[in-house]
Amino acid sequence: MFTVPVLDIKSDPLDVLLAVIGYRLSMLADSDNEDVKALFADRNVTIELASTEADIARYFVFDNGSFSQYSGHAKKADLTINFKDSMTGVKLLTKGNLPAFMTAVQEGNLSIEGDYSLMMWFNKLAKHIVPAVPEECKPYIQKAKPYAYKAQKLANHWIGVAKHKLGKS
């Protein structure tokens, strides 16, 4: 049985996304997938993802096949990825596009410190984070998409109204 450890998770979208990524990585570390096991094997690294503006930091520790995640800044990270703000981090991480990270660095929306080769390694690992959708579920997802788009549009409208009322538009 898989149990989820209690972690300090802020309501910030970036911290929530990083915590979910961490949960998925812990599941992958315990999986029987040989490709994933090969990626985890013989690695002893700490990767920190953060946003100074949002005061968010979470780090992932890969230790010879095992995995742990922690809230806060690492004492010593082998790679630190610092996003300009939370939404920049969310957009880049959900896009999953390494060239987009490099463009963000050039535009000043992201800074990277440490061993850049770990970016390539983590990108290979990230391809396993989103599980494949079973074929029998795909028709249901297609049916639900229009409703999800409508709900998103409605939510964005009301968020805009609330920001306007609060004078933050």
C-alpha cells in the first residue's frame, strides 16, 4: 500500500505542483519500470526548485535509487532552478519543454545554478511523471474536455471580477 507522507504544502500553485511532482517521483522510485530504475540508479543529487518572489522552495533528493522531497531550501543543491514567480514556474513545468526553459533564462524569467547536465537528466525523468491514460478512459476524457474548458473560462471570469473589486486588476 502506498502512503503519502505529510508535507508542508502552501496554497501557492507552484508549491502544490512541486509537491505533486514529488509524490509522483516517489511512486516512480518504487516502481518496477526498468527505464525509471535506470534513471534513479547511481544518482546522488539534490535538485531545488524555487520562486524567490513567491517565497516558495522545494527540493528533491535522489539517493542511489531512493527519493525524498522536502519543503524549503536545500542546504546544498547540485542544481537550483529559480522561477521569476509561481505562474512562470507552473507554466514552464507543465509545458515540459526544455527549450522553453532556456528561453526563460534568456528572458530573465528563470535562473539556473549548478550542474546544467542535471537539467537533461531531470528532463528524461520528467517524461515518466505524467502517467499514460488507459485507452478505455480516453473517450470519457474527450467528453469531459468541453465542460472543463467552460469551467475554466467561468473561473477566469470570476477571478477577474474579484481582482477588479479588490483593485488588483
